[in-house]
Amino acid sequence: MTGQKDDVTGATGPSASVVRFAPMHDQILPHLRKDIVENRWKSGERLSEPLLCRQFGVSRTPLRQALKTLEAEGLVRLVPHVGAVVTDPSATEIAETMEILIGLEQLAATRVAQSQQGDVLRSIERIYAEMRQAARHGDPSSYYELNNDFHLSIVRGTGNRSLVELHEKVMWHVHRERHRANVVESVTVESAESHDEIVRAILEHRAEDAGFAMRRHLENVSRLMLATRLAQQGSSSATDARTRSKAKPAVAGSVDI
């Protein structure tokens, strides 16, 4: 999938080949979700069923099954006589989502610090070193990918399957806000080193310290995320046409989660 809404290739195009040999709605779902999470489909935008059917080369039945799943996940609303509309979470809803994420990752960091799983600890240490290198080289794409891997390695390192699954669902919404916040992604060495206390506490098996370090880090991320959202809301409500067309959202720092 190209991620471009106007790339309608038809039933024989590249998107259709992705879904040809598997249950259609299961194959469509991750692509639709990814495009929403990465803000290719914007908040408040209606998803065109005819366009998506042509893009994937499927009928409306599997498409609508995928859309129902996205509605259950809170990424779209199914509006009678309108169709699927991408949700637009409020600042309060974003804060609530981050509160859940903070609790999950604080628990994960605590549990991993308590463990003696050398492979998990080595993976965390390696990814952190690569994050710092990407930040020094000013490579935001690699940095954010490694940052995702860093947090996932901690969550998955708990071995708690229920925690991992819940974390994944929450992260779809968090990543969506991160993409919205980092309209022009940038990264600094300080971004990477904000994880230093977490890593040291985990490697030294200081479980309580690791949990609180993760909480402090994510609370800061949450503040940046909410500040960005409020700034964007203020910008979008401006009545001056020139300002609306040229202004960029004021971002207090990169949202690295």
C-alpha cells in the first residue's frame, strides 16, 4: 500500500495483490490502521468506501468488517448515512490515553528490572546505544524507529502477554498523536539521553527506580503532546486565511514515544 489516498490502482494493482490470498478484512485492517495512525487520513475525514474498495480490489463486505474493528479501537466512527469518519480525540482523551500508557510502561520497566533475563537486558542496552548514535547523526527516522523498539523491548521483556496486547492497542493512539505533533520530525541528543535513567536503573536491577524513571519520562512526553495539541487547536481556530495556510504548529520539543 502506498499510503496515498489518490493511488487507486484497481483490482490488479499492488494493494490488491497484498490481500488476494488471505481473509480480506484481516489484510485490509493493518493498512487502514497504519494510514490513520500516520495521519494520511486526517481527523474528521470521511473514508471513501468506493475508493478503498478499488484500492484494495475488494467488495464492501470485508471493507466494512475492517471498519467495524477500527471503530471498536476508537480510530473511526461509523456515522449513519455518512460512513466511516476518522475520530478526532480531544486533549482530555489524549491525556487519559497517556495516563494508561504511563501505568503500563511503569509496570513493565519495574518487572524487567526485577528479571535476570540477560538477553532482554542486552537488547535494551543495544537499542539505547543505537538510539544515541541516531540522535548524534541527526537521523530522526532511525531514531523514532529505534525509540519504538526500545519501549517495545521493555514491554515484551515482561513476558506478560496481556500487558503486551493492551500496550499495542494504546500505542496506536499514542503514535497517531506523535505523528501529528512531529509534523516536521527532529531529534536531539537530549531526546535520546532522556532515556538514560531508565536504562541504568533497569540494568542495575533497581526496580522501583526504573518504574519511576519511566513514569517521569512519559509524563514529560505527555506534557509535550498536550501542549502541541492545544497549540494546533488554537491555530486551526484562527480566522485569518493567510495565517491558517502558512502557520506551523508550535512544538515545544519532539515527542519521542
